[in-house]
Amino acid sequence: MSQAQPATASPETKEKDTIVVSGIQPSGTLHLGNYFGAIRQHISLHREHEAYFFIVNYHALTSLHDAEALAHYTMDVATTYLALGFDPEEAHLFIQSDVPEVTELAWIFYNLTPVSHLEKGVSYKDKIAQGLSPNAGLLNYPVLQAADILIYGGTLVPVGADQKQHIEMTRDTAGRFNHTFCDDDAPLFTLPEPLILDDVSVVPGLDGRKMSKSYGNTIGLFDEGKDLKKKVMSIVTDSTPLDEPKDPEADNVFALIKLFASDEKREEIAEAYRAGGYGYGHAKKELLGMIDSYFAEARERRRELKQRPDYVRDVLREGARNARAQAEPIMDRVREAVGIVSATR
């Protein structure tokens, strides 16, 4: 890859008081927007802190109702993370639904959450505006997300700017529970802090809009060959003639080049834009080579992992075991605080 990978932190150097928690939806093929907007940072963070990263298949059900596709995308996300350098010896990777305490905690949170708060959710409104069905799962998405975070004692949540409100809702939920069921000097939940990731709006899709599965304008992380070339060459540009100077900062191709190129290479290409005689076709060929080179090693690891599905499942199984070990004592405290008694536990 063209950029150095983060150094591995030993258990002794990891920050003990920070628990990083984040999930990723298995709702489609992962693309460059997913990588630069979240996955790259996840790979780095899992080496620096105790971390729980999970594939949120329950969340995906808000919009994906194809059983075969959901199962496929779930395993593909896990394979992709491992191919990109996620080390299961450093942190925990698992499937959301393998930790049943999450949905149990979510139900308790539902009974503390005003519907009016959920109806004001910016992300909910945006998804409805995009044409998604306003089902109960979509409305209650932030409550399940709060359970995802708080069940592991999460203190730091890497999110894009568009998800910041959900973390505020999580903090509200934790505070509401603490106020209702705990003594003031003994709160059960710590209020997590958001870690706002790089502005993902700088990852344009083929049509110039933000790269998104819903727009059908994505470049897949592991696209290659003719398929990758066709997509790159179809990126929308303006009609400035070849010989005339161009503004690199106004061009979708250059916006993608900036994600891959070194500072020196980036400036070299920007100068070529401004000088004239450098066409968008030249820039697209440059970008094509950068994408192909950047993901070459990960692409090969992914091919190998595809031949080892049992290993991927073992990683997810062990991740879930460790996640449940973290979640169970927290859930025991929640049940005691709420008054949920059991004749079997």
C-alpha cells in the first residue's frame, strides 16, 4: 500500500481507561467512502485502545430484507476487516446479534426514551427523505445504537459528523438511566464521547455526489481490472478542453487522488492541472493506478481469506465470546438496578 500502516501497540501501552466501540452495517459492498470515512480509522484505533468492533446486522434490517444478501454481506465485512489489517489478537471483531444482551438492554432503554426525541433525529429524517420506509426499526435505530455502545462500557465512539447526534442521544440515554435507577454518586453508565472522524463528504462518488450505496455511485474497495477501469473512467468531470488550465480543487477525480497520493505527488498533479495540457483522462489513469496499488496487498489477503471461511468464523466466534464476557456483568447490574428478576439465573 502507498501509505504506511500504523504501528502495533502492545497491551502494556494501550490506554486502559478508554474503550473504543463502533459498528459497521453489512448492507452492501464496502466502498472507498466506507474505507476513508471509517474503516481506515477503525484499523488504526484497534491497535491503540481496547476496542469492540461489530457488524451491525440488526441495524441493517432497517433497510435490507434479503436473507441471503444479509448473510453474505455480514461475512464479507468480517473478511474485509481482516484483509485490511484488523488483528483479532489486538481487539474484538464480532457480529452484533451474537451478543443477545444488546437487544435486552435496548428494550429497557426503549422504555426510557420519549418518541418525540426519536422523531427529531436528523439521520432518521434524512433517510425518510431518501425514500426509506419509516419503520419502527429506523425510528428506534439510535436506541439500539446506545445499547451497542453502553453494553461494553464504551467511552469513545468514532463516528462521522452525521452521526454525532446519535452519540448525543446515547449520552442522554445513559444519563436518563443513571438518573432513574442509580444513586447520584454511583452512576452505572459512563457518558461516552464522540471521536469525530475525517469529513467523509470529501469522498465523491462517480457522479460527484457523496459516495453512497443508495446513490449507486460507488467504487468498491476490491474492484479491479475492467470493472475498476470502467468506473474510474466514468467519473463525472467538466468540459474544460485538454489544453486549458484546470482547477484541481473543483474536480471530482482530484478529490479522490488526494486520498491516495503523497503530499509531493498530490502537488505535482495539482500543478499539472493548473499548467494546462493535462486532461481529465490523464488524471483518471493516475487515479486508477493508485487505487489498484493501494489495495493490492489487501486484495490478495482477501482472496486467501475467502478460502478460509472457518477461520473468519472462528475470529467472529472468539470476538463474540469476549464481547459477552464484557457485556454480561454490565447487564447483571442493569437487571438488578431495574428490578428484573429471574428464576433461572
